[in-house]
Amino acid sequence: MSVSVNQIRFIDGAGYERFMGQWSQLVGDIFLDWLAPPGSQRWLDVGCGNGAFTERLVARCAPAALTGIDPSEEQLAYARLRPALQAAAFCRGDAMALPFADNAFDAAVMPLVIFFVPEPARGVAEMARVVGPSGLVAAYAWDMVGGGFPYREWREELQSLGAAIPMHPSAEAPQMEALLDLWRDAGLSGLEAREITVERTFDDFDDYWATLLLGPSVSDRLATLQPAAIAGLRERLKQRLPPDSSGRITRSARAIAIKGVVPALPA
């Protein structure tokens, strides 16, 4: 994923894997259990990034065909190297103008992408267009407003220092309501939404900090701070993330998921 609306660029496939890909897979497994799709479907992964979620589609859904699309060629290059995705097709493109024919897929998903799309409504409408009648259109996104972002403490500490945190305006709305509105406006039916909470454990604070530094906007934000301010931020984060008896740090995150279907054609 990479969009100009908020200047966040996801171009490091390996770094993204550690920073966010593992989180996405944790949510993705629960998400796919909830979707409970039939096998042998034609799937489209919109904003597939480095293939973290795409890999789960292969493992859990036995797709007949699988296509991933993303604006970052660097991320796509990483996805193409995943052994499980050798049969998948990947292309560079825009979520708001999908380069596919109408009814080309049975299911389209957008994992952790919808609020990075400059015009989310266009993105959802495009998914609905390329999915055939009775097909599935689904997504999940971090509950930013409700404090569900995996690295929320970092964001809070950075904001306390006056650093700007880029975010698309749509992400500031109550996110379950925002997603339901987007799916309704796209003409999708049978709508359902839910929260998904997951946990991830880091070996220690150094592991957490090193992972955090791989975030696509973290280094840019830290570059605006003096070394003393960075050291202070690091120490405050360490105090906010107490380890267990083994020194490990376990963090939780919460996403909002939504699904709907393309209406069937009149009999």
C-alpha cells in the first residue's frame, strides 16, 4: 500500500512483515473463520502489500484463482517471493480504479487498507463492481478511534511531543459506522460487522522498539526530533509497556471487520 493522501509509503516488504504483517495475519485468521467462504473461489486481495494476508487466503480458503493488487512495486516483489504464493497473480494498480472486468471475481477483500484509500467509497464501489452477483466483499481495519491500533502508545507519545500523525479523515469517524455506511452506499447487502481482538508477544522491549522502528512513517517522525527527545520517548514507552516475569511484552490490538454480498441478479 502507498498513497499520497497522508504521505505514508509502504515500500519495505521485509520491514512491513515484522511491523504489521504479523499483526495482519493474526487478525486475518479470525477474519477468514468469520467469513467462512466456500473453496474454489476466485479471490482478489486489494492492497495486498507484501502478501501477508494473501498467504492466509491460500492456507485457509483453497482458492481456484488468486490475484493481489497494490501500488507498491517493492511490496509486490516481496509477495512474489513467498513460496505459498507462486501460483498467485500480482499486479500494480489503484484500489480506486481496479484494472479488471466486471464480475471477474467471486470475492474481494481489503485487509488494513480501506482508510488509506484517498476515496474509500470509490474503493468499495470498485470491489463491488469486479465481484459477481452473490459474491463477497469484505475488509478489516484497525479501530483507530477506539484505541485499537497495535502501536497506539507510540502514537500517543509522539502526539504529546507535537509531532503530526498522518491519517485519512475517514479514519476519525466511528469506524464500524463508517464501514457500514461505505458498504451500504456501494449497494451491498447482507451486511455484518464485528470487532476482532488479537495479541502479539515481543521478546522484550528492545524487540518491540526494533519492530516499531520498521514502521513506514516512524523514522520520518523521529527524524524531526532531537536525540534527547527520542531517548525520552523511548523511556516513556518502556515505562508504559511493563514486561512479564520472563521479560516479554504482550500487546493487544483491535480491528473492525465488515462483510457484505453483491446483490443477486433478478430472476
